[in-house]
Amino acid sequence: MQRAAQRDDRAQQVQRAKRLRRALVCAAAVPAVLITAACSSDSDDSKAKSGGESTQQSAGGSTQPSASASPTVQAAAYRKLPEACGVLSKKTLTDLVPKGSKSGKKGSSDDPSARASCSWNSLDNNGVKGSQFRWLNVSLLRFESDATRGSGDEQAHTYYAQQVKDAQSVDGAKGVKVVPLSGTGAEASAVRYDLKKKEGLFKQQTVVARVENVVVTLDYNGAGLAGEKTPDADDLSKAAQKALKEAVASVSSANGAGDAGSSSSSPSKSASDPAAKSPSSSPSKSASSSASPSKSAAGKS
């Protein structure tokens, strides 16, 4: 009995010892797990904080783009226009409008430095033989360089092309011919056609030239009225082209430049490349409200 009781006591002691060892092992493992978890948590927080700061810095940087230089365009070559009624000599006016060389009528303009025009008319009455009629108009338009619309040369090139196009599309025009001209500014063209009206048959000549940032449009027409002979179109065309060169030279002289009417100046890039386009075809604000001189020519005949 005593031995049996001792065996039971030893068995119980062994069991208690096993339970104690398990408790100690578990107790020792818990701090390690906590430490590991704590370290992991601190590491994650640090990474998250670091990532957040990085994100904020990145976001902050993206909201402050680097400053870019303002776009610039080439300055306009010509800063003013000559007096429109004074661009042609007395001799030239006498040749073109023999009975009206002193009848020059200055066109209205809210900015003469950007737009100017002048017109003359002549009626040489030959009594029962009829009369010879002539009408002449010179229009000058200057373009200022602008960062939005482009350089003055580019805008002038676009307007020049539009003037030539408008001259070809006049209502009632017959036998329209377009001839490029050389030796007159950077680019120039002559448009000629016949226009039948109740007064008679008018021979219309529209010559257009661009010199740097200025466009010169010259409209000239003639008719034989009341039985008088119709003027020769070739003669009118030669006279108009001569007058155009003189007007172009007046623009250059007014700005202290050489004689641009007698020699061909180097065309700008926009002139040598017809496909070149400007940011805009509109002239300066003061010029944008006026009708095309070439279109008004038909109504003034």
C-alpha cells in the first residue's frame, strides 16, 4: 500500500513537472511573438510614413511645373504706312487717270498706321464720240507681329493670298487671268478680267503685292462709254503694274528702307511656301472691319 501510494505521488509530480515546463515554454514564447509583432508594426508604420511623405513630396512637386519661356515672334519690319494719296507720282496719276489726277479721295481709317487707302476717277468726255472712264484705288494694309496670330510677314502673306483669291471670284467676271509678277516686293500677282455693266464693258486690273508685313492692293479699270472705243487691257495692265511698283517703293521709303519696288527682295519663308499657315489670317484690330479692296472694285467701276 505504501509503495503504491509512493508511485502515485511520483506520477503526480512528473505530471506537474511536465505542465510546469509547458507553461514556462509558452510564457517564454509570448514576449518573442509580441516583440516580433511590435517590430513588424513599427516597420510597416515607418514604411507607410515614408511612403506618405514621398507621395506628398511628389504631389507637391507636380503642382509646381517649371516656368516656360513666353513664345516670341519676329518683330514686324515696317512700323508705319505712307500717306495713301501720295504713294503715286503726279506723272503716274496723269497717265492712269488723266482727267482726275487731282481728284484723290482719302479713305476713312481709325488707324492710318495700319490701314490707308485713296481713290481717283477720271472721265474724259469727247462729246458725241463718247467718253473714256478710268477708276483707280490704292489700298495699304500693315500687320503687326503678335504671339497669338504670328509674325507680321506671315499674316501679310495670308492676307495677300486671300486678296488674289477674292479678285478672281468677283460676280460677273469674264475671262479671268492670273499672272505672277516678279521684281515687286516679296510676292506679287496680277488678276485681270472683263466686267459687263449697263454703262459699257469694263476692263478690270487688280494687282496685289506683299512687301514684308505690308500688303498693297491696286485696283484699276477703264471703259469706253457712249460709243467710245474700249481701252486695251494690256495697256491698262502695264500701267497698273508700274503703279504697283511705285506704291510698294513708297512703303519702303516711308520706313527708311531701300527701293523695294524696283528690285526683288528675298521672300520670307511664308512667301516661298504657299502651304505655310499663320496662327491666324486676321489683320490688326483696326484693319479687320474693312471689306476687301478687290471685291469693292467691281462696285466702284
